[in-house]
Amino acid sequence: MPRYGREHGHRGGRGGGHGRGRHRGARWISAMPPIANFQPFGIPPEHVKVIYITLEELEALRLVDLEGMQQEEAAYTMGVSRKSLWNDLKSARRKVAEALVNGWAIRIEGGNYIVRGDQR
């Protein structure tokens, strides 16, 4: 049975269900990540800035950059348009780059998703 997530702790960015524009539909994700927090080594947690990546941003990054899917195939897998996939992917890439360059922690949480398991 699928598990559902809905906008708990959404941090910034567009399309979070707040403000103008169309309602942000749920995206299919394959699984919850085994680890949801990454932090630079040797820096105490209270001194590290945290950047948040939603579960659907992580899924877009995984499908395109790790699994090597074309964006059209990844969008189909997540049940969204190519533009929605591109927006999630672009946001995730920017956040990861910011965290790596600036020495920030990454926390994966929130979003609007449905966990379906590995049914490809």
C-alpha cells in the first residue's frame, strides 16, 4: 500500500502549496531515503546552516543523475510533466551545489509525494 506525504516542514522554494499558481500535485517516489541528514565533517551541528531538499527533489535527482534516465522518462515515472520534473531537478541541483560549496548540512524532508516502492 502506498504511503503519502504532505507538505510537512516545506522550506522555501516555489510550488510549496503556498501562494499563487496551481496546486502542486503529488509526485510518485520509489522509496524513503535510508539517511535524511548529511553534515560536513568536524563542524558541530549548532554551527552549521541547513538546506532542505524535498523528497520529490531527491527523487528527480536520483532518477536523472544517478539512474541515468532521460527527463521525459523520469517525469513519467514520477507522474508529472517534464516541466515539473525539470523544476524539481533544477532546485535539487542548486541546493546540493550550495551545500557542498558553502559547507552546509543537507536535510531531506517534506514535500507532496506518494511512496510506491520499486514497481518499475
